[in-house]
Amino acid sequence: MKGRIAYLDEPPFYWTGPDGSATGAGIEFADVVLRATGATSIEHCRTSSEELLPGVQAGRRDMARLGLHARLTVRSRTPPRCGILAAS
């Protein structure tokens, strides 16, 4: 099974390294979770704020890593997002 993770560049949790690979504490944690659920390969997909949740809803990604940005910014906590977002 392949796991697909959407993320935003938010160091030190998630960012794209000089070699183009996703890195950071949040990326490592998401990898552990997906592997524990049976993922044998993982694709990390840097995306925009506007595409983050719609990409998961449409099935283009399996997980979205939101980090502290989603919890702390009032702008990101809109009623439509709260209706589709499950945080853990």
C-alpha cells in the first residue's frame, strides 16, 4: 500500500530540503504512522494552503500534515474546514 502525505513548508515540522526531499519532525512522525498502518511506500507532496485539504477530500492525498499553523491561526479555522478536518 502506498501512502501519500500533503504538507506545507513549515520548518522545523515540515520542509523541502536542498535535495528536494521532504524532511522535518512532522514528516518523520507521519511516516511512522503510515508504516504502522501498512504503507510500504510513502510519497510526500508539498502543496499550497488552498490545495491542502481539497487534495485529501478528492483522494489525491491520504493525509495532510497541518502542524501548529492549523491550530493557532484564526484565519485557518473556518467553518468549512472545521466540518471536514479531523485533528490528532
